Amino acid sequence: MRHDGTVQLTWSDADQAFREELRAFLDENIPAETRNGFDFQGQASSGELIPSWLRVWQATLFDNGWMIPGYPPEFGGRNASPTQTMIYLEELATRRVPRATHFPGYAIVAPSLLEYGNAQQRALVAPAIRGDDIWCIGMSEPNAGSDLASLQTRAVRDGDAFIVNGQKVWTSYAMVAAKCFCYVRTDPDAAKHKGISVLIISMDAPGIEIRPLRHITGQADFAEVFFTDVRVPAANLVGELNAGWSITQGSLAHERAGLWVESVARLEQTVQSLVELARVYGKAEDTGVRRKIAAMAEMASSLRALGYKGFASYAQGSSAPEHSFMKVASAESGKAAFELGMEILGDHGALVDPDIGAEAGRWVTSFYINFANTIAGGTSEIQRNIIAQRVLGLPRK
Ligand SMILES: Cc1cc2nc3c(=O)[nH]c(=O)nc-3n(C[C@H](O)[C@H](O)[C@H](O)COP(=O)(O)OP(=O)(O)OC[C@H]3O[C@@H](n4cnc5c(N)ncnc54)[C@H](O)[C@@H]3O)c2cc1C
């Protein structure tokens, strides 16, 4: 959308040139493992938590300014505009090429340190984006998930250090991470949002115990992390003491504004796979199945249109409430799409044994993984609360 309110239905010459340069880079450099599209759902069975070829690929993207195009070259980008960032995400999503599978470092820690870190901490940004340092995020605890402000992991000042005691849970990549971006309580007497701080904690510090947790798929990519008298240098405090809550609201808008593209592209590809599956399993003429696939195709198209609309608002500097819908709608639609795949497969749909289960359990495994998407990063119920209150203006109960 232009500033005068008219709609531009073509890309500018500069944006088209950006796309061509990206395509040429991808054609030449895409790793063999992802040349026919990366199987995001297949990660569950790959065994290696962060495959070495993906680490090389992330570094290659960084070194060529294609890791986060909107950032300057020293942070793995090329100062691309928001529209170009969207073109980039669309191109990668269409080809099913991942940037990295471990998101905490480049997507959460890097923008937070750029906004709140001091000069010494900002030196950690480039290795986080390049994937040289693996990070984990220590937010959730057994009694603090949706209500994050209830977190209890305690940090007490002792000379030039903080002493940390407590427990985190569901900490993605904790077992391979070098550092944790950890939310701790530094003032137990303040109102709960006001006594939280962020510490950078080395995961090899004495007193840290990591116990991997398994998904229902068998994959263990997150863990419980226990802290017992862990000594953390006071210099590792990010931002002001007791001002950690504002960091949770962090400066992720630039990335978030385009990330919907990936989930819409994945949903569109899943709908296409459902059509093929229905043909192969003789359900293409089944009215019920046809209606469900058509409804999903309609949902994917609606989400794409909504995403573009939200993106246009964002690019013009307005807030984009449309993006609040995207998380809940894409997570729930993904789950429903894979459940439909199991239904089409019939009796074998829920089996994962490759000798017995049709498609080696691909649909049921994907269904389980998509269930996690309705919880991670804010559950669907919490998203609906946000939409009700902040978008529809309904009263809190
Ligand atoms: C795959 C995956 C990766 C994750 N990675 C990380 C990570 O790296 N770091 C990290 O810190 N955390 C991580 N998490 C944790 C995630 O952020 C939490 O699971 C999530 O915030 C929900 O918190 P909870 O599990 O404590 O559930 P709870 O908050 O206890 O919620 C339980 C149920 O109650 C519902 N509920 C809660 N409050 C309300 C309400 N006010 N209104 C309506 N319904 C409500 C929820 O929707 C849910 O269904 C990950 C989770 C998953 C699944």
C-alpha cells in the first residue's frame, strides 16, 4: 500500500533486483541436504540436534549478508528494507530452506542485546547470529509459563557477582547451548513485573545441571535446567537492574513482521500434500475430505492476505494487529491439517513404525510437532485473550 492509499501490485525495480540476487545466491549455494526442500517435520528423526551442515549454512548466510538482511553487514545483513526482508523470507519459505533450526540466538538474543546490551555485550551479537555461539532462553519455570512474571529463580548480589538459585523448564537447546539469556528475580519485594532482571549465564558454570526432556515424538530438544549457587559476574546483567520485563517485550518487531510468511508457506505446502495424499489413498472424491481440504486452502489464502495487510501497516510505521491472529491461526491450522492427513490414511494414520505405518508416520509425527506450536511462544488460549482484549476491545473478565 502506498502512502496515498493506492495499492501497488508490482515490485519496485530495486526489490526485483534484490530478489534476483537472492535467487542467484541460493541457486549456487543451497546445501545438498535442502535442495529439494528441508523436511522441517523430519527433524524429529534426524538424531543430531543441530546438524553440522546447518551450522555451516548459517555461517555462509551470515558471511554473505543473507542471514538477517535488514541488519548491517557486520551483523550478517545488507541493510535491506522491510519489503526486501519479506521477499527474502518468502523466497526461503517457498524453497523450504531454513536459515537455522536453533532460533534463540539470532531471533531473540541478538535483537535484545542490540537494544539493551552495553558495548561488551553487543560484541556477542555477531557470533549469536552467525551461529558460532548457541544460546538458550531461560524464561519458563514449573510455576511460571503463561504467567511469566511469576518466575522465582532468584539472583542475589554478592560482591562483583550474582548468586543464582532456581529452576527453568522447557529450555530449548539447553544441552548444546554455550550461554543462557536468563530471566531471574532480583527484587522479591517489588510488584512481580518490577523485580525481574536478565543475566547472561555461561552454561558450563559450576552449579548448573541440565536434564533433557523428551517430546512425545522421542526427540529431546529442550530440558530442565537447575541452578544451585551459580556465580554469575555482575557485568553479565543486561540493561538496568529490575528492568527485565521491558526486555521480554523486546525489539523483535522487525523479524516478527515477516515471520508469518514462513508459516503460511508451510500451510500451503501441507494443503498441497493433502491433495496428493487424498488422490493416492482414494479419498479424492470423498465429499467430507474435499470440503476439509478446501477449507484449509481457504484459510491459507486468507492468512496470506491478512499477512500482507499487516505487513503494509507495519511498513508504514503503524502497529499491525493482524499479526496477533497469525500465530494462533497458523498453529491451529497446521495441527488440523496433519490430523486430516492421519484421517485420510485411515487405520495406519497413527502408526510410526516404517514397516507398518503408511508414510513412515510422517503425518502423525507432524501432528505432534504442530501441537507444540500451539504452546511454544505463547499458547493459543493466551493469544485469544490478547486478541479479545487488545484487538476486539473486549473487557477482561
Ligand atoms: C516446543 C517448545 C519449546 C519451548 N522453548 C522454550 C524456551 O526455549 N525457553 C522458555 O523459557 N520456554 C520455552 N517453552 C515454554 C513455553 O513458553 C511455555 O510452555 C508456554 O509459555 C506455556 O506455559 P506453561 O507450559 O507453563 O503452561 P501454563 O501457563 O501452565 O498453561 C497451562 C494451560 O492453561 C492455559 N492458560 C494459562 N493461563 C491462561 C489464561 N490466563 N487464560 C486462558 N488459558 C490459560 C494455557 O493456555 C494452557 O493450555 C517452550 C515450549 C514448547 C512447547
